[in-house]
Amino acid sequence: MPIYEIFCEECGPGEEYAKVADRDKIHCPDCHREVERILSPVTTVGIIWDNRMHVPQIGRTFQSNSEMRQYEKENPGFAFMTKESPEWKKKLDRSRERVEKHAKRAGFSDWESYQKSAHKEKKKKAAKANSAG
């Protein structure tokens, strides 16, 4: 249930829990009179999403997908890569292959075992630093 800021003529300002359906019938928790709700600013925590997309490589900000598609039409040879695009998938596959080769050259069966080993080493170093300090 949301908390509403209220003002009671008898008791003054306060807060009251109320169901959203009952928001127009809020009563003072002390004297049980009907009260006035106070509209107050809302505080947000975290990221506030913005639909614009800034592309620093070309120094442009696009307001919509249609604007991005228009830019692609006007500039042949330029293409945006998304997670779904075949170009992105090829780059991702090549990166994974390089990482696997690196892990095998280092003597590990795959990248995951390489990461686990590196994580254990990091923990050992941290424990050693904590015990020394």
C-alpha cells in the first residue's frame, strides 16, 4: 500500500497508508476525520531512461529508430550493429574463439576454467594482503 502525505485540520500534517482504491477516502490515524491529501514531489532513485541514442563515433544523437534508419540510408557503407545483427554475432563468435585459444595456450581446457583459476588467485592475493596489513 502506498503512503500518502495528509493534512488534518485537527492534528496537522502526517502520513497514512491506504489502498490505491481508497485514496479518496483517507482518514486521520489519530482523530479519524476525513483528511486532505498533500501532493508532494516524487523522488526517483537510479537511472531515468532516455530514449535518445548518442553515437560518439559519428558525433550524432538520434531521437528515434526511424531517424537512425534514415541516417543509414543516407550514408551507404555505414551500419549500426545490434545484438541481433549478423555482423555483431560474427564479431562475438570470433572474440569467443580467440578467448578459448588463449585459455588453451595457457594450459586450461576452456575459458571458464581459466576464469575460475584467475578468481582463486585473486582471492589468495587478497587474503595474503589482508593478513599482512
